[in-house]
Amino acid sequence: MKLDSLDRAILRVLQQDGKIQNTELAAKVGLSPSPCLRRVKLLEEAGIIKQYVAILDPAKLDMGFTVFVRIWLSSQDEETTTAFYEAAEKLPQVVECHLMAGDCDFLLRVVAPDLDGYRRFQMEHLGRIKGVRNIKTEIPMQKIKQSWQVPI
């Protein structure tokens, strides 16, 4: 699907407010409601809009401690790699999991209530995944920027 300036405007607004009413969205992008809704539906059907979510404040849910975890596997074969990411997908504390090129095999972003909660999670879950050879945890000192918006 080729995006025009109206599609891009719709996407910019929806990234800021996914709950916006269609009539308000249409007004913001300079369309009448019916064509605006039709464009949104096409963007959804094309998979450009994957889903609508609520962004929660982890600190208010006692999960305000974030760490970045580098994982090295005992082998990079398909079986070991697949076993790791399937296990990671089942752990709700793992909010991001990336297969990496370079030094480590996987990079995770993990949330926990605090340092002790993360330590327990690492011992009880990450360290027990078959094929994990080494775990290195990076603790951020300050969050400077976090965004889910894609520049359009």
C-alpha cells in the first residue's frame, strides 16, 4: 500500500491518541468522517496499523524497575535459539526480546518490581532456560526517552 500525505497524517494522530473518535480524527486531518474511516480500515487491513493498546505506567503497577539483559546461548543452532525465544515469549516480565547480531545472542528488556524481584526472576526463570550459557544484566540509571511512535 502506498501512503499519501493524508494516510501519514492519520497515522501521526493515531499514534498520539488511539482512542480518538473518527469524527475528531477526520477534522484533524481535513477529511469528512466517511472517507477517513475508510482510510483507517485500509491501513488496518494492510497491517500498517497492527493493533490498538493502552500504554500503562509500570511504576504504578509495581513493575517500575527495568533492566536490559544480554543472553549468550551454548549454541546458535535452530533448536537452541527457538527453545530460548519460545521460553522468553511465555515470560510476561520480558517485554522485549531481540535476536542479535554481534556479541550476544539475545537482548531482552525486562520489568520487575525492584532489583531483588529481578534477581529472583533471573534465577527462577532466565537461568533455567535450556541452552542459556551466560546472562549479563545492564541497569539503566535514568530513562531519557521512550516512545512507541514511528517517525512518519
